[in-house]
Amino acid sequence: MTDVSDEARTDAPEKSLRIGPPKTAAAGVPGVVHGLAHVFEEAGVGRGLRTLPLLNQQRGFDCPGCAWPEPGKPHLAEFCENGAKAVAEEATRKRADAAFFAEHAISELATWTDHRLGKSGRITEPMLREEGSDHYRPVSWDEALDLVAGELRGLDSPDEAAFYTSGRTSNEAAFLYQLLARKLGTNNLPDCSNMCHESSGTALVETLGIGKGSVSLEDITDHADLIVVVGQNPGTNHPRMLTALEEAKDRGARIVAINPLPEAGLQTFKNPQRVRGVVGQGTKLADRFLQVRLAGDLALFQAVNRLLLEADDDARTAGHAPVLDHAFITEHTSGFPQAAAAWRAVDQGEVERATGLDWAEIEAFVEDVKAADNIIVCWAMGLTQHKQAVATIREVVSFLLLRGNVGRPGAGACPVRGHSNVQGDRTMGIWERPTELFLDALATEFDFEPPRAHGLDVVDTVRALRDGQLKVFMAVGGNFAAATPDSAVTEAALREVPLTVHVSTKLNRSHVLPGKRSLVLPCLGRTERDTTGGREQVVTVEDSMSVVHASRGRLAPVTEALRSETAILCDLARRALGPEDPTPWEEFAADYSRIRDSISRVVPGFEDFDRRVAEPGGFVLPHPPRDARLFPTTTGKANFTVNELEIVQVPEGRLLLQTVRSHDQFNTTVYGLDDRYRGVKNGRRVVFVHPDDLASSGVADGDTVNLISEWPGPDGSVGERRAEGFRAISFPTARGCAAAYFPETNVLVPLDHTADQSNTPASKSVVVRLEPAH
Ligand SMILES: Nc1nc2c(c(=O)[nH]1)N[C@H]1C(S)=C(S)[C@@H](COP(=O)(O)OP(=O)(O)OC[C@H]3O[C@@H](n4cnc5c(=O)[nH]c(N)nc54)[C@H](O)[C@@H]3O)O[C@H]1N2
Ligand SMILES: Nc1nc2c(c(=O)[nH]1)N[C@H]1C(S)=C(S)[C@@H](COP(=O)(O)OP(=O)(O)OC[C@H]3O[C@@H](n4cnc5c(=O)[nH]c(N)nc54)[C@H](O)[C@@H]3O)O[C@H]1N2
Ligand SMILES: [Mo]
């Protein structure tokens, strides 16, 4: 069992850190053992066994881990090591109760690591920190909610409040949350999506007309000939995806992995549910690995598109079958001639510099593409968190369009979502830039005039906090202080807000960086039975492939005092909006079907919601490009785009740093201190660097270094941000690139370093230098 009792947040190197060779295979029996160990350690054997068989089953609860869909007929237990850890964290028997908060001052808790904070256990009752106090004290729900309501009513402008969401919130709670914000009069609804797949949404809306993926699970398992996994580490972050990839391989599909890191999960998968995964070699997943440089994907896909165009020219000259799908291009797309002209000018030398790949490697990949009738591209944060993220994803869409790989079985765009309901929250209107259509429907359903001016996203919320423009910061879930970039800026800013309110399950960094007054309101998690209003309630979620389904918690809540997110929001709304507000908040809280009835009239695709979601497996939301090759874009067609490449300039002696997840964390929740697949044991302050780059920095494998990020300020001077005490590890990453874990390295990510258009922090391309620590 991990002892976290004296883990402090320091810049000192970790003494017990051990480094071994990275693994070349994922999961297998060790995965099951690790997963179960976490469950039994945290939740106990009885409580643990009661939860696991219900995970992602049709009568159970939606896994609080990732958003990967469940198969139509789940295996008896679609076991996933990291899903088990997510459940264990929530079902834990440990408690951060009133005695805990009386014992530990806030200033003391602020010195704890994220790991230790999280291991304090579940929050058991509402807690208040009064101005000037160094302790949280218990408070009644009435007092807590009246305090928030009073503060909201006293604002000079509703835009002085911001309402953050993390993607675990159910559809029902999300819908009510955005309604509350808009009834108050603001669109300040920043959410974790702003740091996550915002770049995907932005690029997909522009090119295909809808900001969601266009494939189903069966497209991957049953139909695709080629699956490209780019900028994603599914072995750790979407382990159940490996089962789908394995099924695809079994029927002969090819997989190409594009990544600066040779992630174990993309090499070999030992499926613990299969005999050959338990005793044999497992399944080799990636047939080809392109070890691209960080931020090199735009150049790579431009080169691929150029080569496809040229191959098509050649084929036509030779009288062979064309390489491009000209019928599709003519009938369904716009902008092809301009894009084609730009591709013809793509420069080989520039591509090789940007990608770090040889032209021949790219040509070989193009042969895979030409041989495949149906292609799917899957991606995650490796594409979205760069300055040119939106352009890169637009280029990926062009790649798909060239051979008509949208709107037919086994083909399409597959942005693999992060949080289990991050996609649903956006569908429910958690968005600082809502569409007019959505606001009109909301206005009709609730008979009010919603605010039309766009609100603040995450980065702009940090700026507004920093500049003293916000008086109330409320969060339903998440860990804003640790998840956002430029930690020093965010942390200082949060402390100055007159009121912070966190609806949370577990203690985290955001709670120990309180505003002048701060409330922590404990809520039920996904695993727990929700009997709000005296009846068993069901909530709903939407997975990464637009399937909406029900989730029913089964465990007894950790204390009687916990309320559901929905109940908290209804009670708060009633108090904040006063008796003059006609919204039936009490009825919503008493019967979530009533919320679904309203959703069915506001959100397209949710007609007859309550009945359809009661069916096993739920229902699939409409997606015009996928379903009918209809593209609701500004041109009415799928759009090719021209994307100008800006090669990221890395000055001499500097590296490009990406901030990633270890195998033992869920975002800011640190389950444990190992990263098994990358050979790290008992520590997190590590930086992975190519051996040649270590040598040229004058650093030996195992040395302790400080990471210093360099960012040009408006006046041309270079601003430095420091993260100290990292063990340098020689690792087979792409040349010129480095990797370290977030949240520890968020302190290095400049607030203004964001993706063009989507404003997503560019936390996967931070220019740093290594400084030997003495
Ligand atoms: N167990 C677990 N599951 C999770 C999470 C978790 O923390 N733990 N988080 C959830 C969330 S919210 C999300 S968004 C997803 C995140 O899922 P991922 O996106 O897989 O998460 P990261 O760890 O950020 O890994 C980014 C991957 O992209 C690669 N990469 C980075 N930059 C580039 C680049 O420029 N080009 C290419 N081609 N590759 C690049 C990295 O080497 C790494 O393999 O996972 C979700 N699931
Ligand atoms: N440098 C760097 N920064 C990043 C990223 C990166 O790759 N690099 N990734 C970004 C991404 S993709 C994301 S999505 C964000 C994540 O940002 P967030 O979503 O804000 O962070 P999480 O760590 O997922 O939030 C965990 C907290 O949520 C609360 N919680 C858990 N379950 C529940 C629940 O059921 N209800 C409620 N109300 N609360 C609950 C717990 O208190 C827990 O401490 O981080 C981003 N930040
Ligand atoms: Mo995410």
C-alpha cells in the first residue's frame, strides 16, 4: 500500500524514484492485478466486488473514467485497469470529514502533493472557509446555498460570475447548470473541453459541419481497413479501445501509430480476456510507427495529401483507377482546387524538418493509405494541444475527404474524447459560445431572453480572475487550479476571488487555494445510488461516439449528507433566482424525467428522450455527415482547407516539451506514483529525453535537472517559468522533444500559449531548456 502520509509538494528530487526499461506490451494479467489491487485497497473487497461487475453494463453505471463507448453486447465484464482505478478512487472508504478539516489547516494542505490530497478520501459534508480563516468548517446545506445565492444576487453584472464544468457531470445536471447561468444572465461557462477537444470541435464544425466524431464502434471493429492512431496513448487513457483495435486486427485491418513516443499500448496488446493475451505473445497492434516530432503532424498530413494528389495524377496518366474519390469530391466537397494548389507547393525539406521523418517513411505510409478502402483516423491530445491544432485537424479531415472516407462504413474522423461525459455536457449547452439556435430553443422552452454575448472560456476565465473581474467562481467537478496552464498565475488569481464554490466528490488542489470565502459542496459520484426526491433516479451520458445511455449508481452513498449534482443545482437555482422565477426547479429535482422532457424540446436529436434512453444501450444521436453525407457547414458541403504551416521554432540548445499523463493518474487525480509502461516506479518528477539530446545538453541519464520554459513577452524579452528537481531519463522519444507529466509541469505552460482559433492551451509544445540542478 502506498504511504502518502508525509508526501509534500516540493521541488526536491524524489528519493525513492526507480527507473526501469519501458514496456513493449500493454495490459495482460498485470493490468488486471494492478486494477483490482487499487479497488481492494481503496474500496475494500466487498464494496469493490459490488461495483466492478456493474461497470459499463447495461443496467450498471457509466464508468467515471474515459468516454470510450461500450460494445452493444458487453463482455461479462469489460475489465479495464484504469476504469477499475477510477472506480476505486470514488468508492474509497477513506473520508475527508469534519475531523480531517479540523486537524489540517488549509495552508498545510496547500503543501501536500496532488496524490496525497486525493488520497484523503471522499468529502462528507458541506464545508465553508470564512474570510481570514485557515480552516474549513462544516456548514449546513441551507447556509451554504444561501451564501452562494446571496453573492450571485448581489453582483453588479452576471458576467462577474463564471461557472466551470468538468466532463463528469451528467446530461441532466449539465442542462440545469447552463440554464441557471443563462437565467442569471451570463454565458460564462468555461469547461474542461476548452483544454481538451475544443480544437477538434472547431476544426470539425468548419470542415464537416458538426463538432463530433463520425464513426461508430462497429466502424472500427468490423469495417475499417486502416486505422490511424495519431497523438493518442490509448493503452493508458482509453484501454478498452485496445480491445476494439484487436478485433479490427483479427479481421485483417492495418494500424498505423503516429507519435513522438513509442507507447507500449500501441505496440502489443495482451488482452486479459483472451487465452493468447494471458499466456501468449498478445496481439501486435501497430503495423507501422511514424515517430513524428511534436507539432509535426500538420506538415506530415500536408505531405501525405500532396503524395496522394501526385499518385492520382500518375494513375490517371497511366490509365489506372484513380487514387482520389473524384465523384465524392465533386458532389460533396468545396475548396478542392485551392487545397490542391497548396499541396502541390508542399516542400519536402520543410516537411522532413518539421516531422523529423524521412520522405520514404511518409511514402510508405501513403502506400498503406492507397491500399485501404476504408480509413479511420483516431486522435486525442497529441493533436489538440498545439498552436496549430485546429489547422492540423482540418488537414486530417482533408486527408479523409480525398478518398471519400466520410459517411460510409469503416471510415471517418474519430476524436477520442476524454472525460466520460465531456461530449454530452457540450451537447447540453455547456459552452461559452452557444449557437443562436440553441439559445432560441432555450428561450422558447423557459420563456426568457438568454444572454447572447459570448462568455469566457477557460483561458479567458484565468485572465479575468487575474485581472480581478470575477467575484464568484463556481465549479461543478474538476480541478481548475491544477488543470489550467500557468499554475502560478491561476493559483494566485483564485485566492483573490471573493467567493469560490466547488461541487466535488474528493479533495483537490482547487479546494486548498480557496477564494476569500470558499465552499466545498460534496456530491454523489457515478457509482452511488441517487434517491433524490424519494425515488431511484437515473442519469444519462453521451459517449465519444454519440451514443446516449443511462447510468445508475448502485453503491450506498458515503454519507447521508451527500446530494446529487442535480439536487444541488436545483436548490441553488431556486434560491438565486427567487420565487419570481417560474422554472420548476423542485419538480426537476424530484423527477429527472422532467429534466429530460425539457431537454427533448430544446436539444435536437433528443426527441422522446426519456423513453428512448430507457431502452437497453440507449440511442445514437443523429450525425448528418455520418448518416447521409450531408454537411451542415457554411457552404453546405464538406470543406477542404488551405493551412499555412508555421514550423515551431526551437532555439539552439532547447527542447520542445509535451506534458502528458502517466499510467497512474486521471488528469489531476494521481492514483499512484508509477508509470508502468514507461518504466517509472515511485515518482513523477521525471523528464523523458532522447539520449542524443541529453548528451548535447551535457546531462547524463539519471541526473537531476530543472526545467525552464522560455516565452517571449510582448516587449520581446523572454519570460522564464521554472519547474525544479526532475530526474532526466534517457528515452526513445523523437529527437528534439521531451515529455513530462502534468499537472506538475503546468507551471511551465504560458497562459498566452494557446491554439489559434480554439484558445486551447498548447501544453504539448512548450519550449524548454534543461538546467543541471546542483
Ligand atoms: N487513465 C486515464 N484515462 C484518461 C485520462 C487520464 O488522465 N487517465 N484522461 C482523459 C482525458 S480528459 C483525455 S483528454 C484523454 C487523453 O488521452 P491522450 O491524448 O492519449 O493523453 P495524453 O497523455 O495527453 O497523451 C497524448 C499522446 O499524444 C502524443 N503526442 C503528443 N504530442 C504529439 C504530437 O505533436 N503529435 C503526435 N502525433 N502525437 C503527439 C503523446 O506522446 C501521447 O502518446 O484521456 C482520458 N482518459
Ligand atoms: N499541461 C496539461 N494540462 C492539461 C492537460 C494536459 O494534457 N496537459 N489536459 C487537459 C485536459 S484534456 C483536461 S480534460 C483537463 C481536466 O481538467 P478537470 O476536468 O478540471 O480535472 P480533473 O482532474 O479531471 O478533475 C478531478 C476532480 O473532479 C472531481 N470529481 C470527480 N468525480 C466527480 C463527480 O462525479 N462529480 C463532481 N462534481 N466532481 C467530481 C474530484 O473532486 C476530482 O478531484 O485538464 C487539462 N490540463
Ligand atoms: Mo480531456
